[in-house]
Amino acid sequence: MAVRGGEKRVWGGAERGTGMTRRGWLAGLGMGTGAVVTAACGGQSGGDVGQSGGPIKPEPGTLLWLYWSNPPDRKVLHDQIVAKFQAENPNVKVDGVDPPSGGAAGYVTKVAVMTSAGEKLDVFGLSPVWVPDNVDAKLAHDLNSYAARDKAFKVDDYAKGVIDAGSWKGKLYFLAVFANFNLLYYNKTLLDRAGVKYPDDTWTKEMVLDAARKLTGADGATKVWGFNFSRDLNNISPYIWNNGGDAFDKPEDPTKATMSSAASLEALQWLVDLINKHKVAPGEGGAPQPTFQSGQVAMQTMPVGNLGQVARDAQFPWDVTFIPKGKTGKRENYAGTLFYGVSVTSKLPDSAWSLLKTICGSYGVGLHVQAQIGAPSIKGLEKDYLAMPPPANRKVVLDTLPLLRALPKVRGMNDIYEPAFTTNLNRAYAGEITATDAARLIDEKATPLIKKS
């Protein structure tokens, strides 16, 4: 998996496989091959698969859960979820299936082929930026019909941002296993040495830059960088939003990219200047970036999902706080996550919904949170979360949940993200092109690729 700035590259919070390609994704959804899309669109609509009316009644039989990923640490969690579900539903068996080879491209291709062929598939995974194309391809069941029948299910128990992220055109299709978003990590030793106070909820971007200048110093092996940031579109979106801008003209089903708008460009310019003008962040000329836990970066914005890794690897005292406020005075944050949903082809729809609730309810989310994989996206886990090991300021994670905002809902985003955004953002960070040129190139490349309704 490619690494930039010490973190795994993610699209929408779910780990991105090394085999992902734009064409692979489109083929996976049946949008690059007529046979697949014809078969998928000729199937069920995804809005009337569950039993009509009455309470949820899990049907006896065997469910197929296609894991998004299943490395040893996740397998432990998956096995626990399956065991709990089967204990509560003794007439239902769950076959957990490892994801196919080929990374995310292989996964979504497998889902599309299984669905179009009517093969057994009950619960499958997804990442937020793929929701529009997935729903348009009629692969996921509309969950509103379940929620209306299930008196025990309360959508308000989930952070609004992750519910918005799993929705399309006013309908809910996916539930989150955890929440992921940015925090400001800081190295107490480096801040103490430079006489810089610890950042808190009063800090603005200007205060971050001022502190970063004081913290940057030395050279070679002893070089310290004052600040760094996770650099893909998802992770820089809060800087853009909180400056009053956006990457697209509308948050859902946009018609054009708007990185060249005054507010969006100003935010991008600030980030690029941290590297190439102020020289307080690493990466000028494409130079390697040290990780935060190396001890060479004083402050860094990066996802909640990095807490476990930093806790294991950092050999210095550290803590986290809110990301800095933007020009608007807000600190909106992106709603990253890993989703699961119910396949339109499920022959046991009520059982599939019940399994989904175990995966993405308090039990499944709690397991992932305790494993330091993400933040609690559902109510009822706050006390246990605050009692977990460092960082000390875990409360900032809970306080950020109401500030989450869904990433842009763009048809064809999978054909846009890498060539339009990632490529040109990286060129600007490396100083190959200006922020202005990067924004212009992004808009010129992205806008024609947006799939219209």
C-alpha cells in the first residue's frame, strides 16, 4: 500500500488496496463493460427486497458475508461478530469469505459480478466515495425499509456525518463500522523544548503556522519539522470547507469541480506554502516525509485510525486535539469510515439486516474501537472509549463526531480522484506547479469526468 506522510492512503476512510485502478473500479460496477451493467440493471431495484411490513424476522439458512479485508487482527474481530450473531440466531449460519485478490478493484468487481449473476451474497463492504456509483449500479439494498420495520434500530444513535456518508438521494444504503477523521497530533517533548504551549480548541491556522515556525529547526538526522498534514483530497477537505470553499459546486451530485474558487484555492495555497514557502512541513521537491512517531514532526493532522500505530511506536509523550479553526471559525471534519450494506440479491434479507446490525451496531463497532481502528460512530460506547490507553485527550474524538461532514457525493468519483486530484495536488506539494495551476488542472480534468444523472 502506498504511503505518504506516514499514513495509509485511504479513500473515504477504508483502506485502499494496491490493485485499485480507475478502469478496474468502473468495470467492477459494470460501467466499463456493457454485459455487467446490463445484468446488474436488469436485476432487482434494491428498494423492495426485504419482507414487506411486520417486524424483522430472521429467516433460517446460511448468509454470505464478504469481508472487506481479513488480516489476522481483523479476523479476530470478524470471528467474534459471527459467533455473537449465531448465538443469538441459532437457525442462521454465517459463511465469512475472504476478499478476492486484486485489492479494492478485485473486491468491487467481485460484488458486481456476483450480483449480476444472482450469486449468493448477503453483506458486503464499501468506502464512502463509492456510494453513488454503487447505488446507481443497483448493488446495495435501501436500508430505510428495514429501519421502518425494526423498532430496535435508531438511526439517531449514529453520528450524523457517517449516516450522511452512507446515504444517496435521501436514502440510507450503508452503515459504518467506525468513524475516521483528522486530529491534530503533537509531540509534547518538542513543544516543551521550543517553549510552545500545547494546542487546544482555540487554535487557528495562523496559530499553527506561528508555532510551526518556532518548532522547525536543525538539519540532517536531527531535523525537526514544525507541522505536517495528510495530503489527499479527503484529508485536506476540512481545510477547504473551513475556509468557506469546496472541491465541487454541490456536496451531492455536483456538475463541476471548484478548486479554483477563491476560498478553495486560498486553502490549498496555505497548505502548499507550508512546504515550499514557509518550509515548516516536509516534502519540498518530493522529498521523503518522516512519520510523526519518528520524533521529527512536532505537530501533524492525521486520522483517528493512526492512534493505535502512534501509541505502539512513539517513544515520547504525545497527545491530540482538534484540527485548527479555519477562516469561517468552523472546524468541520470529514466522515471517513468502512461501510457494510445488504446485497440486493440476498435471499435472506431479514437475516442479512440482523447480521448488518451486529457488525455495525454497538457490539461490532465496539470491537473495532477497542482495537484502535477508528472512533465510535454509535452512541453508548463513550465511557469505555474514554477509559482506553493514551492519548489522554480522547474526549476530543467524541467532541469531533458532531462536526463530521460527508465527503463529496460524486458520480464517477473513482475515475476522478487519482488523475485529477491526487496527481495535481502532489505536483503542487512538490513545487512542480503552483497551487493556482494545480487547482485549474484539477477543475479542467475533473469536471468532464463527472457522470451526470
